[in-house]
Amino acid sequence: MKVAVLLSGGVDSSVALCLLKERGYELTAYYLKIWLEDELAFLGNCPWEEDLEYARGVCAKLNVPLQIINMQTEYLNTVVEYTISELKAGRTPSPDIMCNKNIKFGDFFNKINNDFDKVASGHYAQIEEINGKFYLKESPDRIKDQTYFLTYLNQFQLSKILFPIGQFTKLEVRELAHKYGLPTEKRKDSQGICFLGKIKYNDFIKFHLGEEKGDIIEVETNRIWGQHKGYWFHTIGQRTGLGLSGGPWYVVKKDIENNIVYISKNNQTEKISHTDLICTNINWIPEFSDANQFEIKLRHGAAKNLCTIEKIDNNSVKVRLFEPDQGISAGQFAIFYDKGYCLGGGVIQLI
């Protein structure tokens, strides 16, 4: 079997490459370059050089060929344009979901021209084939599990993907990296979105949208507590990064037209708690389930809520949460689960 392996220069994809090498597959590793030169000049460094150095070291150790594929245009036209348009509209985007759908397991498939049987990556997720259909299953590491970010994959994509580390925890992956003597075994995890590496999300936003001062106003008293650098840097429910005393403060709403961020104190958080949502642009893996009760993730991480789902049409559902959730924002994704399987998800439009 010929396998194309997405290699980021981190420990997860490096261990995935080792596991596939042990299984005897014919491997080619690929590093996806997504940075545009004007972005690099603005940010003042080259975030991919160190990643590429680690990727080359791993491939040299394993005697696996490594190729660099330029995907700047595709990344700009899909992930970046989506992210910036959502931020400008005052919504909360999920660029990783779009990156997985359109870049890693989308345009990359086209770039390699069907020369490979499978594409592999270092995601913490599992794929199971049951009665001819492909199901996305959670990783045993509930904190690192990445099914949230894979919810927009379709049946064809899942049929072509391998997740070699999906059955392991992060600790076990680190232990495997030590066992294999990989140069990435002690490398810290990237905190950036998609392939952004060490670049901070706010720096990415600043490059594309700039800064524009606006008032931070307490919603109950209309008192101005300070200034921010642009409403696009702030999300509903945020309670850090405001730089204000007397908190904790929560971002409760944004006035897009006038560039105002409204805040409220901790004892007002019930005013931004929600139990009823409408979600659109639903992708089901593999089809809608009419179960009475589901688990739901409203953000990446281990935390889940219980909910019921009422189908509106093939593209949208009504969701009722069992427990109110604070800080839900339009544009966020709601991802549905049942017995450890990711059923799919969609975009929160109305609250």
C-alpha cells in the first residue's frame, strides 16, 4: 500500500510515520507550506523553517522521502478567507475544521493526483468501517481527541485516511517517540491553528485585519472601562485578555458597526447562558441519527453536554442542551456524539 503522510515537524505526525514504516507501507512524507511571503515579512520570522528541519530529521532517520508542497493559494482562498470573513462579521470561526476539510484532506488529495492508496496524519482520532460505511471514533485521550476538528469530513475522505496514533494517548505517543529515538520526542506541541506553527492567532488576525481602537463598555451601567484594539480580537464568553481590573469580566456582546465590546461581571453570566440553538450547514457521518439523546461538544476539549436534536431539514437542526452553556457565539461549531462516535456537526447560527 502506498501512503502519503502529512508531516508537520511535531511529535504526533512523526510517530505516525514510524508506525506506518513498521507496518511495511510504501511511504512518502509531505510538508505543506501555506505561508505567503508578505505574511512572513509582517510577522518578522519564518515559522516553517524549524518545523521543516525537524521533519527532515525524522525522514532521514527513517529513510523516508520528504516532499514540500506549496499550498499558499489554496490556504488563502479557503481557510484564511473563511476565518477573516467570520471575524469581520463578529462570529467565532473554526479554521482547523475548514483546514482539515479543504486543505489536508481536500486540495492535498488533488495535488498528489491519486498516486497513493491512503493519506495519513497525526490526528488523535479513529476510523472504523461498519457495514460499508465509515465512522469517526474518539481517541482514548479525551483531552487531545481531535474528532471535533474532523467533523466536516465526508465518506470518501474517511475512506482514504489513516490515523495511526488514534488508538494512543499523548503520553503513549511521547513514549513511542522516545522508543524510536525521534528528534521530535521532546518538542512542544504547536498552539497555532492548522499549520501556523509558533505564530500566535492574534498575530495572524492583526496581519489580515489590523488594529482599530474601540471602547469596552459594561453592559449594565454603560460605563467605559477601557479600550480594545478591534472587536475581531474578542469572542463571546471570553474572560481573559481584556486587561481590566475588578473582574472577572466576560465579553457578552459586540457592536460591530461601532466597534464596541460589551462586558459583564461574573454575577451576570446567567444572562449569556443558553439552552436552545439552531445549527445549519450540518454534515452527518454517515447519516442523521434519530436517537433520543446525544452528547455535544461546543468547543474543542474533553467537556461535553447532553442534548436533544430535532431535524428541521437536511441542512439544519434545533438543539436543546440539558445544561445551559455560557459564552456560546454564532459561528461556533456544535459537534454531536453517541457512544464514543462523532456523528457530525454544524454551525451555530441562532441562539
